[in-house]
Amino acid sequence: MSKKLKCVWNMGTDCSDDVEEVPFFSNQIKVPVCSNHVEQHQFVMILHKNGYDVEEILQQTPEYRKGEVLVLKLSGLDDSDVEL
């Protein structure tokens, strides 16, 4: 039986139970990360891509970042090409 993967990403929030090895840095490495933290990381990347300051983004709550991404999506800004 294979060993259960543990999420190595710490974004200050709880992990979800669905940890998978996720490719990062153009598929150069695979890191065990839960879907909750992948989503949160994508929100940070989307906001940064749209001109938000990374340090300020990271000071905000996950709910705030999610809301800001929703605002960007509703305003028609493209956010589909962010990489992990």
C-alpha cells in the first residue's frame, strides 16, 4: 500500500484531503500539494499578473484574494494563463 502524501505548502490555512504531486517550474519538479493550496496559489498569481503587489496580496485573507479574483473575472480580464 502506498504512503499517503502530505501537503508541504503552508499558506496559513487548512489543507484539503486531496494531496497530489503537482508539477512546478515548467514541470521541473513535482511537489505534494493539496487542491486548496493550489487554488490559493493560483489566486495570488492571478492577482500579481493583474498588477497587485505580492507583499500586499499575501497580507490579505484567502477570502479577500478569492473575492478580488472574482472581480477580475467578472470585469473580463484574462486570468487563464498563470503557471504554478
